[in-house]
Amino acid sequence: MRGRRCVVTGGFGFIGANIVHRLIGLGSTVKIVDALVPSHGGNVRNVEGLDVEHHVARIGDESVADVIADADVIFNLAGQVSHTASMADPVFDLEINAVDHSRFLEMVRRVNPGVRIVHASTRQVYGRVATLPAHELTAANPVDVNGVAKLAGEQLHMVYAHAHGIASTSLRLSNVYGPRQRLTSNELGFLPVFIRRALLGQTIEIFGDGSQQRDCLHVDDVVDALLAATADAAVGRIYNVGNRHAHSLAEIATLLVTAVDRDVPVEYVGWPDDHHRIDIGSFTTDSSRIANDLGWRSSIDIDVGLKQTIAFYEENPWYLSST
């Protein structure tokens, strides 16, 4: 990536900021496009001290054309990720995760059709799966508007790859955790909530009996996958990206309590209705396609990853109070 001109959409956010840090370390030049929607977790402090250009806008805004016109690679990570928020305001979720991406891809086709795009999708497109682990041929059956919108976004990238020759790849990411994740929201997944409560010594509440399985993925592994997906072999492909090892929510909570090394209560509570209606049960990922095609495999086990994550937030306590 040395010397390559990169654009990271959603670059002030959790995954976006982490790949910005990696790209700068690799010698790339980086421009960030981020709408800084207050509820989405983007924060300029995530890239503080880095030599990057930034443009505050939604990716479908026509002003973005000038930002992407000379890019070699675009990491398209912009989006809304809250499942419950997508049900509360479905039209906004569809605008952010589908319509804006349609406008963005048309912009790419017009001003920079030779650019390489790696797009972040989600395992949420599968919804409830009868046979696990899920692989790329498992039927997509999303249970919430976020899953529908993200599926539309990834399929738009595939249409532009196959119909217009735009070199796009889409990655269906599992539950991601690690440094630079917004901790103050209850709407961005269970892991940041668990991590925040553990750091503050508050009770970790688990909905149900804690038996649900997840293959949680450290953000450094995600960044590795995003970089691997810039390979020519990945063009026009969709890949699952998950950890090779799954754990129950109860096990994850126990590992987290060990990582913070203090007494943190764990309590099992009933499901809130807005969460239960869109719950997917257990989910584990078959990532053999990306392993076979690109050589990517998860490398960070969750016990190691959680300890590293806790150390990061203890060194950067502002994440516990930042909006």
C-alpha cells in the first residue's frame, strides 16, 4: 500500500479509523469522508495526530466526487450499524446504507471507474440461520431493516462490479470489537456495552440464558481482511469474515471479567421486546472462501483480544465519556 492514494469512507468511525492508522503506517496517503452523524460513533479524535485530509459529508453528496477522483483504493465503510435504530427509523437506515451507496457508486462510475473498492457489509444479512456455520451460499434472510439495507448495499457493489467493471469486493463482517469503538451507546452491539460496563465495574446484563454463540472478530483481523481484499482475485466477490472460534455470550462475559481483573457482576435478564423481535439466535461464520482465495484467517483469539482492548481503553479513558 506504500504510496497508494486511499479514501476511507466512515474514516472517523471504529473500523474506519483503525484502517486509517494502518494505512498511514504502511505509507499510504489517506483522505477521509465521514458524515459525523452523532449516533454513529465517528469521532475526529480517533485519528488525532495523523496526517490525513478529511471531508465531512454523506458519501452520496456530490461534493465527494472531487475527493475520490484520484483515488487508487476506496475502503467504503460508511454506514449505520444499529439494528434497533434501523427499526425505529427504517427510511433513514435505507438512505444511509443503500441509497447513498447507489449515489456513491454512480459517482465512482463517472469520475474514477478504475478505482479499487472494498465495501464493508455484515453477517446480519443472513438473519436467523438453521444450519451453522453460515457460508456465502447460505440464503440471506435478514430480520431487521439494517440487514435489508446492508444487503442492498453489498449487492449494489456487485452489480457495479459485474455490469460496469468497477473493481468491487464486499466483506460480511461478524461481531467486531477492539480499540476506537464507541462505548457510550447501547445501540451498536453487545460487545461495546459489555466492555463499557466491565471497565466501569457495572453489572454486565445478558439477555436470555447466555448460550447464544458468536464468533467475535478483533478489529486488527478486520483490517487485515480489508487489505487482503484489495487483491485482484477478490474482484466481484463476497466474503464472510469471522473468527475461527466461537464462544457463548456467557463465556465472553467471563473472559471480559478476567480481562479487567476486578469483580464485575454478570446478570441474566429478560429480553427487551425491541431486541427480542430481531434477535438472530446463535451465529457462527464459515470463512473458508476468503481463506482459500486470499489466505486470510483470523489470528487473534478473543481472550487475547479482550485483554488488548481493555488495555487500550484504560490508556484512553475519554472513550467512556465521549458522545
